[in-house]
Amino acid sequence: GNSVTQMEGPVTLSEEAFLTINCTYTATGYPSLFWYVQYPGEGLQLLLKATKADDKGSNKGFEATYRKETTSFHLEKGSVQVSDSAVYFCALSTSGNTGKLIFGQGTTLQVKP
Amino acid sequence: DTAVSQTPKYLVTQMGNDKSIKCEQNLGHDTMYWYKQDSKKFLKIMFSYNNKELIINETVPNRFSPKSPDKAHLNLHINSLELGDSAVYFCASSPGTGPTSTDTQYFGPGTRLTVL
């Protein structure tokens, strides 16, 4: 079946450090891939997405590249800020007409000043 | 001008009670969803409606019944609440006349349900 696996958290970094959160997936067909972010006490919001192989999604300094050969969609940011502290979810949606999102388990990021 | 809103934000109730959570979106979207987030923050789809028609019904106990009176609303009614129903429930919506795999979903702030 379709699934998403993210690296275990929590991830604790100092401000301005480099961030990588690993995400790999298993899917039939050609999924679209997403990163959603959940700030404390809030709902999820889309951070970035990529809908086909080799696409790069980017937003707010975050980037992720859809790698079909390694079935991965790792999230990176060159210099994190305290305000980036949140839970990050990798997700996929397979081709079809339901729009159903399958989420990874989430990775908590804590950035210290 | 909230895009996706849910009421209530917090719900504390006793086992065996019946409760409802309401969701409204003012984005003009045709598709709405309910997700459940457990205590470990794992998110799982429960239901989805497109234009008031049920299109996703995951393996959810039939104590849970979604109702969509119109495209802008998707409510969740839960009968005979159990301890294991304690979770955060998120409503979401997505654009388009029919959902596709590329659609962005817009989430509400969540309803934290605690069953005592």
C-alpha cells in the first residue's frame, strides 16, 4: 500500500543551522508530494509541493526535490530561525480523483536561539 | 475572513455521550475532508465529500457520521463516545470541481476532543 516514512524527531537545532528532514515514500503510480507544517496550536498549512519527478518545491527558504529514483522528498533549509519551530509532515496523494492525503508521522523541529 | 473554521475548538465530554463538530469553509471549494490526529500527532483521513457526496469513507467506526448540508459545510457527529476517540479532529477543503492528487488542502484550526 501507499505510505510515507519520515525521520524520527524531535530535531533540535541552533538558529542559523542547516536543516534536513528526511522523507521517503512507497506508492503505486505517480504521486504528488507535499510538505505541510503545523505551528503550535494551529492547523496544518501547505509549505511546498511537487507534482512530478525532478520538480523542486520551494517556499520561505525551504526546498524539497521529488526524487523518483530514490523515492524521496527530503526537506531542507539553509538557515533556520526560531520561528521555524513546528511539526513538519511529509505527505503524498496518488493519482486518482479522491485527493486523499497519506501523511508521515511528523517530525518536530525545535530551533533554539 | 477565516478560510476554514471549526467549532468548537475544545470539547470535553463523558464516555457514552453524543457530540458534533462543525466545519465551514468560505473558499468556495467543492471538496471537504475530516482527519483525525492522535496523541502521537499521526494524521489519518476519515471522510471526504465532494459537492455534498461522500467519496472517501476510511475504516472508521459507524459511530462516526459525517453530514454535508451544502458545499461549504461538513459536520461530524459522533455517537456513544469512547475513550479512544480522544484526539484532535481537523477539517480541510480543496479546490476544483473534483479532487485531484495535485490539490492543496486547506486545514481548519482543529477541534481537540477529550473523552473522560
